[in-house]
Amino acid sequence: MAGIDRDTPIPSEIKLHQKSRRLELIYDGGEAYSLDFEYLRVYTPSAEARGHGPGQETLQTGKRNVDIERIEPVGTYALRLVFSDGHDSGLYSWDLLYNLGKHHDELWQEYLAQLEKQGLSRDIDTTSRPAAGGSCGHHH
């Protein structure tokens, strides 16, 4: 993963709104995005959710009420978001955050369509429990 290309806008201000469950990104150019925690959580870039290649993603479910407990800067290129469900392995690079902001509507629709297709729910977490019938061995 490339991390940063020089054109990636870096937010000049980042606000965590616990009550409304939104992360607000404000850019110098006047752009501003308000991303809800659930959206950020289901689009986590962490390896366990993204899998090892296209088509191996694990759809994150039941995250409607997830909170972000804190944000930790990672170097100068990313944020680590620590979620209330214990998930903290996703490093959100500036380009990812910008893309999540810019393409919010179509990405969110895509997520909802995936849920529907697989008969899953935003309220029932099927990803945090081990699936029955054999595990998919995680090799590091």
C-alpha cells in the first residue's frame, strides 16, 4: 500500500463527536466531511476485515451502535481509530479518509446492498464471533 501521495489532502481539523457518533474532517480547501462511526468501522482497512485479496473481505455487521473511544495519530500519515467493540487494528491513512468522505454515498449504498444480498443486519454482529463449522486459519 502506497500510504500517501503528495496530492492527498490532509485535514486541518479533526473533530470527534461522541454524541452524534461522527468524525468530522475539515480541509483547508473548504471541504468538510462528517463520517459516522458505523461507516468508518465497516470500512476499516484492517487486514482481518479486508482479507488477503479482492473477494476475501469480511463484511462487517452489527456495527450500528459502535463508538469510537479515541483517535491515535500514527506518524504523519494515518489515524488509528479505537472502537468500542475492541477493534483497533485499522490504520486510516489520509487518502483513505478523504476517499471515504468524498465517496460516502456510493460506498454506503454498496455496503447496504451487500448486507441485503447476504441477508445480514446492521444490528446483529456476525463478524466478532467465530463462525461455526471450522475456522479459516489466520496465518501471519
